[in-house]
Amino acid sequence: MRPQQYKNSFRSEAQLVRRFVGLLNQRGSPWAGAQAVREWDYRTGITDILVRNRRDELIAFEAKLTDWRRACYQAYRTTSFVLRAYVVLPEEVALRAQTYSEFFTRFGVGLCACGSRKISVLLEAKPKEPIMEWLAEKAHATFDGIINAGTTRSRGHCRTRLQTA
């Protein structure tokens, strides 16, 4: 059986991630005022977007153009060091994936739709206390180091870029 083809407004996952990060601090965004880094390497994987909100809570986002199941598994893995984890999909795909809400609920992962002008939270992520506190501290140190240094840093082969309000 071939995977269902979706009409997609993004040409690449990188374009989806750039749009999402650009919309994070827009007025009306659920995460206005948050700081974000892209492609944060957490030793056993790389999360597409790591955010620290105004309350110093860590939130991970896994972006995919169509494969929401894979994104859900990846987002679930990040719950070992973040408070919440979300899957980010283009609007058209997210609306279809939302019909499988029990899959997201089982893993405690939320679902976001990224459009051309806004981010919509279709399913809220269940907050979980991180079980790998040392990794959460490392994530906070990444934000603290970038802010204090005032520059973009490189983590191994992955670049991190800070976006602030």
C-alpha cells in the first residue's frame, strides 16, 4: 500500500522549520517571547526545534512534511528531557493527522499545524517531568550560553540558531 499523498505548502522540512521558528514569536503565537534553537543534538538524537519559553520550560518540536507517526515517536523520545513535546506538520497534513488523536495521546505528544501566517495547536501535549535532569540542564545551558555569548554556536555537526522576541 502506497502512503497517501498530501497536498503540501512546503517544499522541504527545512522550509517548514524556518517558517515555524519565524512564527514562534508572532503576536498570537502560543509561544510568543520564547527562545528557540534548531537541530539541537541531545546525544541519542537531534530535535528539530528546542524552545525555552518565558517560564523557563523546555519544549521540543519535531517537524515532518507527511510522516506524522515517525515524528510522534521522535517527539516522544524528547520527553526524557523536556516538559512538553509536539509534532509540527503543514496545516493540510496536521488536520488529517488530528483524526488519529489517540495515537498522540498514547505518547503524550501534542500536534501543531504550521500555516503561512500562524501556528495552531490542534492537540495539547501532556506535561511530563523530565527523567533525564542532566540533559534538561544541558539544554538550559545551551540557551544561557548563547544569550551570554551573544553569538551563534555550533554543536558538533549541527548548527544552533537563537531566535528571541
